[in-house]
Amino acid sequence: MSRNNLSKEAELRLMSFFNNTIAPDQMTKALRQVNFIVALGILREDETLQQEIIKLENSFYWLNELAEILNPYLDAE
């Protein structure tokens, strides 16, 4: 049984994030891309493939945006 551990403020920020910043399907794609690229790099024990760098940069950006929405740290004063 799961329970909601998000504060109302975090819920509102998440809703705003997915309504105004990035669509859930785009976020899901970014998450899967970064997981794939990182896993591939680790398995091959070499640098990330050059053609995947843009996807990786975008995915890390969106992961950081989501992290800030869930628990603001960088924006906190």
C-alpha cells in the first residue's frame, strides 16, 4: 500500500512543471534516454557516444528541474 508523501506545495509544483514546462511523455523519454546512455557508457567502460551527448545534456537538465521541484535546494536561500 502506497501513501502520498508529497507536500501540497510539491504537488502544485509538479503539476505546474508538467503542465507548463515539459510534458510527462517527454520527461519519461528523457529519463529513459539518460538511463540508457549512462548504462551503455558503464557497460562499455568508455566515454559516452558522441551522438548521445545532446540527449544526455537534455536529460540531466530535466532531471535537475524535477529534483528542484520535488525538493528545492539550489533555489533555496
